[in-house]
Amino acid sequence: MIQTATFGLGTLYRRRLAVSTRTASGMIGQVVPPLLWVLVLAPALDTALGSFNPQVDYYTYVALAQVAFLIPFTSMFSGINVIVDKDFGVLRELLVAPVFRAAIPLANALGVMTVALVQVAILVGFGILRGAEFDTSPAGVAWFLAACSLLSLSTYGIAETLALLIGRQEAYGPMIPAVGVTPWFLAGSLFPITLLPAGIEQVSLFLPWTHALALMRYGMMQDIDPGLADIWGMDSNGTMALLSLLALVAYAALTLFIAIRVFYRKSTS
Amino acid sequence: MTTPVIWVDGLRKAYTGGLEALKGISFEVAPGEVFGLLGPNGAGKTTTVGVLTTTVRPTAGKIEVAGHDVVREPLAVRRETGVVFQDSVLDNDFSGLENLQLHARLWRVPKNEARERTASLLEIMDLTTRAADSVRTYSGGMRRRLEIARALLAAPRVLFLDEPTVGLDPAVRGSIWNVIRQLRDREQVTIVLTTHYLEEAEAVCDRVAIVNEGQIIALDKPRALLEAFGSEVLELQVDGDPRNAVTALLSLEARDPQVIGGTVTVPLQNGSQDTGAIIEAVRGAGVSLAAVAVRRSTLNDVFMRLTGTRLNGNSLN
């Protein structure tokens, strides 16, 4: 039964990857702004402003924030492919293929996640070359990758849903920065969320960006407050990391579930 | 009797908002048959194909394709069918060969078989030398031939062709018709074809269902439909009011005279021997004739008689 349900997922996943890699300009274009931050702006900010906390390596802090910038941006950007597939591409062919329809958005989500992880690897690599000090212990990397993957799936679910509901490239385009980037400013990217105005801080607690970023810092920056206590208000970082991980799993499950439901509704009249 | 490969009984489809696209149509398609759904745009042809290919949910009715219920067993239906859509539906980021390979993997065609069938179908469709090229560089006819090859790759029991030649020039249209005829003979596949081209229905279909406003108004072999109508048509181009000619024709008990602009058409039941009497009666009623012609009747004449409109949508007077 599971084999039947997942049949076609691999083929569709490889297709999505192939489509993404054939539009290299898009992949590169998405990496350039965060790379500019990692290579130029973050060191400059570190030098000019120092840090909100002398114990925090602000350059590494901001470099990780760029990972949380890049992933949702890539997800939102990939929503365009959903519209292109619908309007000019092969979606109708896929809809008459003997695969479960849910496999189509799920394969898209996994393909986009893979692309995002490759982009993150490039970003982290350049960050290390520029002097960022990441904790690369297996456990730390595992937390980091889990956060990246779940943030990608969560935000891709949003992107696919919006692309299906909006349906037109010209109307979807403005949503890329609005939805893909705006929450990043509220997620503790450049400073802890406790420094946000009252009210907005509460909003930030419900953003997957906030949880993902705190988890990334928990995994990749040793001996600092990763921001988990600002979210959960507990003492144990391990417990709070687990809670944020579960929150991200819930976000990913919810947004992908909604995306699949919308896909079903839109693809079968 | 042979078990039908497609069985449709009382199919209804009402879209949100109340539009009733299909109003209870029923038909069967025998294995190996080329079955045409002929009708104007908006008649319900594409909706019918949508239901049969599981992309449109029926509101009511019992529909089976290759022995599988389209609602309860959509995956089984999709495994047994291939579809060529009205609009070109190719993966534009890939070559022709890559489009075929994607289809083969999705339809679980074993690798060796996929390789052999791909080569064979590319050869039949005259695309072998262009297989490695991006489909963005293909002409409309090449894209359509590739789509037909793709739909046949998994050796489906039923092939759906939704307006397969729309937008193609006459020469390419003729070549697609040849391909369809070859497929029927070579692949033993059942073909359901929608079209609003009369000549296409006559040229390639074993049976034709004429669809109008969500209903099947006639269903038979093209020749039988034409013979029931009259194998020839007399066209009278009238100077003055054509209604006078119609009055004269009705007094002759001529069957179903129709008026299009200044031309009156009359089906000829007994061949050309009716012609003289009809012309004489019209002239005897004081109607002046600018031109007279006898031509073979077409499915358009049948459609006009049944609906009062031409297939291109012009109403009759």
C-alpha cells in the first residue's frame, strides 16, 4: 500500500530537480543576496555595531540568519514553477498519470528542499571561508539540517498554496518578497526577538522562521543563548529545541496538508 | 457481443455555479474502435473526456473505462489510458526523448520495453532525428506527433485525443489523420477523439456521437448518419426572399429545407433525380434562382438538421 501511495514520487522528485537545475539563473540569483550578506554586510555590521551581547560572535549569528533568509525565498520563488507547470507545462500530463495526486506537490516540496539545502551548503561554505565559527559536531549539524529541511517544507507548503490560489505569475510575483522575506525581519534574525516591540514579539513566536532560526543557532553556535528561551521561557535548551522541532514538524505538516488539499481542489473540477 | 472498453450510462456534470455541461449522456465504445465526439465548442466534448480521464468528477452516472470505475478506481483507469490534450502539454524544459522517458517512468513501463517502444514510436512519428532537441524548437505538428507518441508509450488500451488537429495547417492535419488510422491498425488501441472538424470525424471515426449542449443528439457510423439525412444536398441561391422558396419546397413535401443567408439547402433522398422537380416547383412559385448546385452531404448538414445551427455556431434563419 505504501509502495503504491508513494509510487511516482521519485520520478516526480527527479523531474522537479531537473527543472530547477535547468534554470540555473534562478538558483544563482536566489543565493546572491544572502551571499552578499555573509561576505560583506555581516562582517561590516559586526565591525561597525559589535553585538547586542559581547559573548556572541555576531558575524556567525548574522551568517546563520541568512540561511533562514535564503530557504523561504527559494521556496517562494519555486511557487512560480507551479504556475508555469499549470499554464505552459506538463501538469495536465501528470494529472492523468497513474500516481496519487498528492505525490505531485510532495515531490515538488522535496525537490525544492534539496535545492535549498545545496544553496545552504554553498552559503555555509562561504561563511566558513569568511571566518564564521560554526559548530560542526554531528549533533549540531543534525539540528541545523532538521531546521533547514522543515523550514523549507513549511514555507514551500505556503508557496504552493499561494501559487495555486493566485494562479497568475504577475499576481504571484509580489508575494515572493512579501511572504518569503518579511517574516524574516521579525524572527530574531539580526537581534533577539525580545528587542521587538510588544505585540510584534508575540507574533514572531508563531512564525516557523523564529523556531527554525533558534534551532539553527542551537545546532551550529556553541555556548550562546540561541533564542530558544525567548520563545519558550524554560531552562533546558534541549527540551526547548525539541519543542521547536515539533513546532516545525507541525508547521510543515499543516502547510503541506493545506497545499495538497488545494491542489486536489484546483486540479479536479 | 464484445464487452465495451468504455461504458457511459447517464453521465451528468454540473459545475459550481450551476452550469450543466453534460445532461445525462450514455454511450459505449467497442475495443479497437475509433469513436468520435463531434460538436461545437462548449458542447461538452472536453468535459466528457475529462470525466473519462479522471480529471473531472461526474455529478451523476456510471462510467467505466477498461473495466474500471472512473470514480472508485481512478489509478487503474489512468494506467490503461493515454491522453493527448487539446493544448500542447509538453515539458518545455526537456527534449522530446526526455518527455517520453518521463512518461515511461510514470506509467511504469519496463526499461527495455520503454526503450524499444520509444524508438519505434519516434520512427512512426518521424521524430527520430529531432528526439534529442528541446521541444521548444518543435513546430506545432511535431509537438502534436510527440504527444501522440507519448500517449501511446505505455501501450494504453484507450487513447483519448482531444481536438488533436486544432490549430494545425491542413497538410499537418492530414498527416495526423494518417497516424490515427495507422495506430488503429497497428496498435489495436481504442481511440476516443473529440473534434469540431466534420471532415476529421468522417475521415477517421468508425462511429460518431454528435454532441450539442451537453446531450448526444445522434450516434451512428458517419455513413449511416449521412444516408439517413440524404447522401446529397441541393443548394439553391435565391434572388429575393428565400422564404418563398421554402414555402414552395414545403408544398412539395421536400424534407427539411434550411435557409442560410440567401441560400436554401434541401437534402435529396432519392439522389439527383429529385433535383429537376424541386427546381421546377421553386421557379413555378415565382422565385428567381441565381445559382443551383448539388453536392455531397456532410455531417454539418446532419448537425444543422438536428440543431438548427451550424457547427461553427451560426444560427439559421
